[in-house]
Amino acid sequence: MNIIVFLIYTAFVTFASLRPMDSGALGDWDKLGHLGLYFVFALLAYWVTSKPRYYAYLCMGIVAYSGLMEVAQSFMPGRVMSAYDLLANALGVAVAMGLTRVWANSQKT
């Protein structure tokens, strides 16, 4: 069941990333939206994996995937590729990784 939820969320991220839109629609909230979307993505990845090493690999894959989504956006009407969006995506993944590490360590004691 966990993997199904993760795959559905992956489809949602793909849809949200590649739908045509007015480039200024999100305004100041754009980077926070990117961070939040990929934060949740990385939390779901933690839910799917059984070992910390696999989680790290999956998170690296999520960041690579976000890079591919940014490149693909350059071909969509009203969308642009942005290094700042990629940075916000990676930051969301990093924050989730940090929080899951703290949580996992607290469960050991």
C-alpha cells in the first residue's frame, strides 16, 4: 500500500510540474510550494523504504527527478526552467531527510 501512495504522489507531482500555466500564478509562494511539495515527497519515500541507505538513494532520485521536471517545464506553455526551483526542491528533500533522521534516532533510545 505504501508504494501505491508514493506512486500516486509521484503522478501528482508530475501533473503539477508539467501542466501549462501562467508563469506568475503562484507569485511569492512559488518557492515555498516547491519546498513543501518535495518535503512531502521525501517523507513518503521514507515511508516506502526499509533501510536508511535505500532512503538516501531514493531521495537522490527524487532530486534528480525534480531536475528532469524543471527541464521538461522549459517546453511547457507558460512555464520556465528555474535553478531556484530546483534548489527549493532539494531543500525540501534535505529538510525531510534531516527530520526523519532525528525521528529515527529518537526511536532507538
